[in-house]
Amino acid sequence: MDTLLSVRARGIGKCFGDVVALDGIDLDVMQGQIHGLVGPNGAGKTTLLGLLLGLAVADSGRLEILGTPTGRTLAAPDGVAGFVDGPGLYPSLTARQNLAALAALRGNDARTEARVTGIDDVLDQVGLTDVADDRTRGFSLGMRQRLGLAAALLTKPRLLVLDEPSNGLDPAGKRHVHGVLERLAADGTSVVLSSHRMDDLEALCSEVTILATGRVVFSGPLSKLAAENRELGYRLLTSDAEAARRVASDTAGIHLVDDAGSRHGAFEGRLVVRALVPALDELVVRLVRAGIAVRELAPVVSPLEAAFLALTERREDGG
């Protein structure tokens, strides 16, 4: 296995009775990469995360994690940590006691002990120092997610696998967790995370894999999705909506979304247009030449979300 690959999956298949959860999955995750896993409900994301964590065994294919082929028995691969379907916590114990209990359950293996960091240190990393001695039954969803991340960090994993890590986090908590993951990746830890939040994935991930009906419909860098020739809708806020509308109408490749202008455009200075990136660039140049200030230009739907909708709908329709 390439030493720069933390995960290498080839032809992974997994069935539960007559239900095909994964069908010929290929996946590469580089060392130090934050890799996003995207897909509609039932696409196979949770099953794939479970395989990476050793909670399930593939029926077919080959899976190598941190350079070692996975076996045919349930076992957490060495150097891997994380959670699926939310972290498991003892509600009657405090945050500190939960982590202490988890560390004790991992036994006295010398290799494990060498990796274990201080409980106070991981609580500080995820921003839970002030509630370290509070019972977790009173924790919010976001606090439980952060405690689950702290538990995963106890062993200094080289591969971190997370299911919806931003679930329930307020903006400050999300920014804190994003910072933790970015620092881990900068230090060489690979992170695989599943999320329905496209903004989180775009902020964190260098590459994404999109699943639909148990198969990979896209895997690669986000820049590749953004560069594909697909029209997107853009919100355009200018100093003069009517003048901007006239310029847009005269620009090749620009399509006005009529209802946005009639309801909001003239009053708020907003328009919505659909275009490829080159046509959009030309529109901005023309607006500036006409003395019209461009105050906002942003996609109505992000490139990742647009690709997700297009690729998964096409797959579910049999395309």
C-alpha cells in the first residue's frame, strides 16, 4: 500500500440480507487529508464508516487501513478512532469520568498506553473544560458531540472517523471543532467525516466522495466539482438592479431568473442569474464598466450541493 494512503478500498461490497448497502466501493484517503462522505439517507455512508471503525466486516473486496489489510473478524483497527450514530456516553457520569472509564476499558496494552494523552488535555481541545465535572445527562447534543470527539482523541488516532460531528453545534462550537480537525490534519492525521451540512464539508474538506444507492458517483477534489461545466444560480446584489438587469440581458450565457427580479430585485437591488463561470466573469466586467457597483455575488446553491443533487438524483433515476 502507498505509505501516503490512510485508507485504500477496492471493490468493497456489503449486504444485509437482501439489502445491498455497498456495491463495489473504491475509496482513497490520503494521509493528513480531511475527506468528506456525502449521500442521501440509505446511500451507504454509515455502513462504510462502520467498516473503517471495525464495527462491520465487508462481504467482498479489499480494505487496507493505515497500511494493514483488515481481517474477517470485528476489531477496531490500530490507530483508528471515532464514532457512528453519535458517541456512546454514560449519562450518570461526568465528562471527565466518561473519558476515564473509556481509557480504562482500553486496557493496559503498552502500545495503547503510549498513545493516551491527558484527559484534561482533550477536554481542553474540544472546549469542555468548564463542564468537565458536570454529568453528561444534562449535556446538549452539541456538547455530547464534542465529548465524543474528545474520547476519539484520547489515543491520538492516525485516522479519525466521524459521523455528523457538527450536529447540534452552535456557530462558536462549530468553529471550535473545525479548528480542532484542521489542526489534526495539519499534523498528519487523516479525517473521514460524514455530514449533511454542505457548508461544513466545503469549509473543511479537500476531497469528497458522493454515494448514491451504495455506489460511488463521484470522488475527488472539490475544485473538480466547481470546475465542471454546469450552470449554477447566483445571487447578484448591485447598486442599480434595473441597470444590472439590462446589462445581464445583453450578456451572452447569462439567464435571468424572472421571479427573483419581480419579487425582490428592483426593491432590494438583487437579481438571480444562471450561468457558467466564464459568462459570469464577463458579466462582472461589464457591470463595472457601466459604473454599477457589485456588492454581492454568491451561488444560490453551492457547487457541492448542486453536484450532490444532480449526481444522486441521476443515480436514483437509474442514470
